[in-house]
Amino acid sequence: MNLTKITAKIEKQSDKTEIFNDKVLKKCQKDCDALNADIGDYNKADGYNCDICKNKGFVFFPKSYSDKYNICSRECKCMNKRRMLRHLKKSGLDSNKILEELTFKKFIVKNLWQKI
């Protein structure tokens, strides 16, 4: 075989691999989209609704590992807020009225040491 035939054969094989990888990526993305469409129930515990993860607490995405695609997940941005809401509830400060009433502006100084 001469060099041009070998080069053409390699390029043809490379094109097939690229098409295959594109199909695998599309399939993986479709699977991720289906998983992301599922609705979770975290909002029942904390009352917060998240449009990004649909109350699951995480989102799925395709990730490439040496010419293969895998479904991976990461924590949603809403989980920081959910943790904060859970801590507020545990501390007894989950009521909006308490957080509105107990501010530094409304703090009444009764003793001299409180002013310092």
C-alpha cells in the first residue's frame, strides 16, 4: 500500500469514529435530559422550588472519558439554600416574622455595656 491509500484509510476510519462518538454523545445527552426531567420531592421538606434540578438536588450531564461518554451528576446550586433553610428550621428561626423582627436596627440597648 502506498502512503496516500494508508492516509485515506486512516481518515475514513477517523470519520467513522467521529460519527460514532457523536451518536454516543447524543444518546448520552438524551438519557441525561430524561433523568433531568424527573421531578424530585425536596420541596416538600423545605418549601423551596428549584427549576434547575426540579427539586432533586442534582443535575445530570454527559462527560467524556477516553472516547466514551458517561452520565455524571453534580450537586445543584439550590442545595446551599436548602441547607441554609434546614439549619434555620433546626434552630427555630425558620419563621419569616422572627427574621424580620430580630434585626440590628430594632435592637434595644438597655445597658451601657451593650453600647460598646
